[in-house]
Amino acid sequence: QKNGQLKGRHVVISAGGTVEAIDPVRYISNRSSGKMGYALARAAVEQGADVTLISATSQLPDPVGVRTIHIQSAQELSEQMFTALPHADVIIMAAAVSDYRMAQTAQNKIKKQDSGELNLTLVENPDILAQLGSAKTGQYLVGFAAETQNLMTYAQNKLKKKNADMLIANDVSKDQVGFGYDTNQVTILTKDKEPEMLPLQSKITLAREIMKKISIAINGQVEK
Ligand code: PMT
């Protein structure tokens, strides 16, 4: 179906939790299942968009009708997002990106230490959303904020600091909200409108509502 509000638009979505190798058998990651990003990809296809999904998970089947690229680390995700940027109309960063990676990934499996403790040195990963926010040339940029406290303050800061057009804030300390669940509850922040709190609902229903809001924003239509 290529007749929706996003017909002819290229939507690029990141999903899942990035994986940072510690050694050949161990990694640093997070509890993102990819469900939110995959639901957004499905909803964008339903709206007629041409969709690229940059996915950090292999636990979900590739969505039908979506060009899916699998990556692991934040650096790989960054490369793919910047490759996609020039051809994108909408970019949505739903992935949970590791803020840190190993300063140096160990070549061999790290052995148990006689001292009884092991110190890992981590270095900061690029903030992909913020870098996209600086580099964008008219693309509509959407970020998420996953918080366990001060949801609205932190989310407002992220909207501004990362130069996003829309920020979707979820309080992931709540039951049924965020990481791993089939449901989510978010507040949507934009530069020019009052924050809008949406009810707890399935990720696919929420994704359809988010894609509708994005299509209204980029098509300049009046919301019904
Ligand atoms: O995958 P699910 O199990 O369905 O769960 C969904 C979700 C909780 C992962 C999703 O709804 C969500 O909130 N995704 C963003 C998670 C996150 O990393 O939030 P953050 O507040 O740490 O980051 C803020 C924004 O900056 C996000 O858009 C993130 O993609 C981006 N970011 C963060 C760090 C970084 N180094 N680069 C980034 O681009």
C-alpha cells in the first residue's frame, strides 16, 4: 500500500539496544527489545513511506516491506544513520544507544583476575541524535528520552540540546512502559506546541499515532 500520508517519503528508523564488545564472548548492552522501533517501521509502511530500519537486534523478524540493516555497535549505527541522512525526510532514533564502549576491546577472552576485581575502561560513544541534529538539512528529526526520574525536565533538555523536532519521552521506571514490553506510555514534546501526554497503549497503536503526528508536521496539515 503506497497511498498514505507518507507516500513518497523516506523514513529512517533506528531500533534495539546497541551491543558493545568487551572481548570475543562478552558485551555491554541494555534491555531494549527493538519492539518500539519495529512498530514505528510497520506504521510508517502502512502510511505509504519508503522505510529503512537500522536494527541493533536480531530477535525480531525483519518487518515486511522494510529495508532492514543489522548493526551492533553505536559506531556502526552512527555510520548507517549518516549514510541514510542525505536521502531521508524523517529520522527517528528509537534505538537505545550505549553511551559508553570499551576503550579497547580485548582481543582474547579476559581471564579471571587473581586480585578478585576487574576494571574496565570505557570511553564515550558519539551522541548520534545530537550529531544528526547539527547535520540535518530539513529532515524531520525525532528522538526518544528514556528516563527513570525528572522525565519532563530531562526530555525538554534533550529536545533543545540535540536540536530534535520531536522528542518522545517515556518514564521507563513504570510498569508496562518502555524496555521489553508490548505497551508504552509517552509524552510528546515539540518545539512549538504544549507537551502532549498519551495513554498507555500497545506499541503498534502508539506507533500509528506518532507516525500520524509526524506526517501532519511535515505535510503542514491541520490535525483533525
Ligand atoms: O526497544 P523496546 O524494548 O521496545 O523499548 C523502547 C525504548 C524504551 C528503547 C524506546 O521507547 C526509547 O526510549 N528509546 C530511546 C532509548 C534511549 O537510549 O534513550 P536516551 O534518553 O538514553 O537517549 C535519548 C535519545 O538520544 C534517544 O533518541 C537515543 O536514541 C539517542 N542517543 C542516545 C545516546 C547516544 N550515544 N546516541 C544517541 O543517538
